[in-house]
Amino acid sequence: MPTAPNSLRRLDAARIRRDFPILDRQAHPGVPLVYLDSTATSQKPLVVIEAMDRYHRVSNANIHRGIHVLAEEATSLYEAAREKTARFISAPSARQVIFTRNTTESINLVAYSWGRANLQSGDVIILTEMEHHSNLVPWQILAAERNIRLEFIPVTSEGLLDLQVYRDLLKLEPKLVGFTHMSNVLGTITPAAEIIRLAHQAGAVTLVDGAQSVPHFPVDVKELDIDFLAFSSHKMCGPTGIGVLYGRKSLLEAMPPFMGGGDMIKTVHLRSFVPNEIPYKFEAGTPAIAEAVGMGAAVDYLVTTGMELIAHHEYEIVAYALERLEEIPGVRIFGPTAEHRGGIVSFTLSGIHPHDISQILDAEGIAIRAGHHCAQPLHEKFKIPATARASFYLYNTMEEVDHLANSLYKVLKVFGN
Ligand code: C6P
């Protein structure tokens, strides 16, 4: 958990901001940009942009194929990115890090490969009510195909998971427990260690959606004893088009390939093939090489900055944002106290549609997201169609929170509230 206050070292957000060229631009003529939408995608530091540029200028080639200097350079850059990513999540081996397109593809890989090899009619999968669609729909598709039962850990009115109900659900002897490590709407940081420990006691495999956790606080797959972890580069200062599936070695080795094609095979005959070893078994075709290089640079950047410092910075920002937003008449804030949440605040203003809030804030230069944030069932649970969501990262400042709060008063004025 990223919440232990540490007064000794602080992240210098003003200095950090200089690393992100886009933060210098104006949203509209004369209106500085205030980017509060990092949950959708983060901004990219210059080191990431330059690493990808350098790769294209100097080393561009296909990987694992050619025996020439460019192919060798490209291959070693790609594999170095895998090594860095493995160290970043404390994976026992880089072979357990599979490059995919994003979190969504990583979860689909598990559902299609592990799910179809291991689940049968009548089996139970436990998910939670706060899942992003990408950790719901792949399981719904599988459930319909195989007559599998889906059960859900409820979300309490404070935006936490109801672990008592979870304990009862485990009596159904689920085959899989899949849950988000941090809600992209409520900001709730879920008690992953406890959920996984109980799942393993019940004999279930665990899948952690780390799309919002891995970018924001240290995640150690060994310490948490995670079986599968999915996350996306674009939310952690890296480029779009590349993501990760980490898996326990024994599970990955036993799983059939997800897609067939080049690179994922050892040998091919007209009527048969022998699959390659992990991770290549799951990386069919030419992968996102430049993007892997960019992701490697993003990992270096986050490690150098310090994940503990980033987490603590976001804790302070979100605690302050909660304080400022709670003062606003008619505001309803969703999710738990700062102690249980990452840098996300979703809210509504009485009688004003979140899209209108977002549009007025945009005129003030503030980028937030409005809608159901691909978590429609969670919004149904709270009986609302949409929320406005401000989200924070290492480059955000207290002044930006003030600007958000002051601009929300302007929104109230526009609507005569
Ligand atoms: N949430 C948001 O604005 P992809 O699109 O595959 O990189 O990530 C999917 C995903 C999975 N799980 C969680 C918890 C997420 O937050 C996301 C992406 C973005 O909230 C885009 S919808």
C-alpha cells in the first residue's frame, strides 16, 4: 500500500514536469494544460520519446530472425525491455513476462488459453463488482461458451470489497479469482495479498488486473504470490501498443498457444507444429519492437524516480483533492478514504451531467474523463449513468488540484447552482 506518510523524501513534481514535453503546451490559446486523465493514459517523458526515436533511427530491424548487426541490436533491445519489466515486478524470470498489446489482450490470453484448457461446465469464477470491462467480458464470453458460473465480490457503499461475502463465495471452490488491484473509478486499492492467500487456500488460480496498480505503486509478484498479472505500458509513462502478461511458470508452460504464426513455434510441418518455449509461445508474429524499447525506457524512468515516492506523492495529492472537492456544494464523491485509494477521484455534481462538467473544465484547460469509464456494472450498482473523474500521476501538483476545485465552482455558477 502506498500510504505510509514519509516526511523525509518527497517527489519534486515541478522538476518532474520538465521531463514531459507535452505539459508545456497550452490546452487552448493562453490557457495552460492541466492533465488530470492519467488513468486513461499517462503522458510520456522525453526519455521514452527519444528511446523510440533512436531505435527507429539507429537499430530498426525485425527480431529473433536476422543474423546481421541491426537484427542483433533490435533483438537485444527488445529482450532488455523484457528483463527490465521482469525486475520491475520482481518476476523470478524474464521468461515469465509475455509482451501483449495491453491489459485487455493479456486478460483475453488467459481466458482463451488457460480458461479453455482448464475450465469446464459448472466451474465457478469469482470476479468483483468493480471490474473494468476487460476483466468482465472475456469471462462472460467463456461462461456462455462453457456454462461457467460467474460470481462477484460485492462493493460496499464505501467503495471497498466485501471480504466476508468473498469468504463465503470461496466455499463454491472456484477455479479462478480475478480482480482489479486498483479500481479505475473508485481508486480503491484492493487487499491483493489477502484475496490471493484466501483464493490459494481454496485451490483457485488468481488473476490480478494491474492496469492501475503497476504504474502507481510497487507491485511484487513474488511477495503477493500472484499467478497472472496483466498491465499496460501506456498507463506507466510508456507508449501505447504494448502490455504485459506475467504468469507463474508452471501455468504458462502448461498452457496452449493463444495465437498461431511466426516466432511462436519450434518446428512446423504441413499438418503439425511444435510450440516454442515461453514467452515466445505466446508472442506470435512480429511484436511491437519500438514500443517494447519505449516501455523499457519508461520502466527505467519510473525506477529512477522511485515508485515509493510516486505512490506517496499521489497519496498526498488525492488526500488534498478529496478535501477540496468535499467542500463543493452538491458534490458526491465515490470511493474510500485516501488511506485505501490511489490517485483517482470520481464524482458527480447534483443536477449537472458529467459531460457538461468535463466540457466546462476543458475550457479552463483541465482534462478529466466523464462517462462510465468502461465500468458500467459499477455505475449501475451506484445507480448513476456516469461520473466525472480526475486522476493524478507523478507530474501533478497541489496547484492543479486548486485549479480543479476553483473551476468546479465556476461549473456551479454556469448552471446557476
Ligand atoms: N482504463 C480508463 O480510462 P487497456 O485499454 O487494455 O490498456 O486497459 C484496460 C483496463 C483494464 N483494467 C483497468 C483497471 C483499467 O483501468 C483499464 C483501462 C482506462 O479507465 C481506459 S478505459
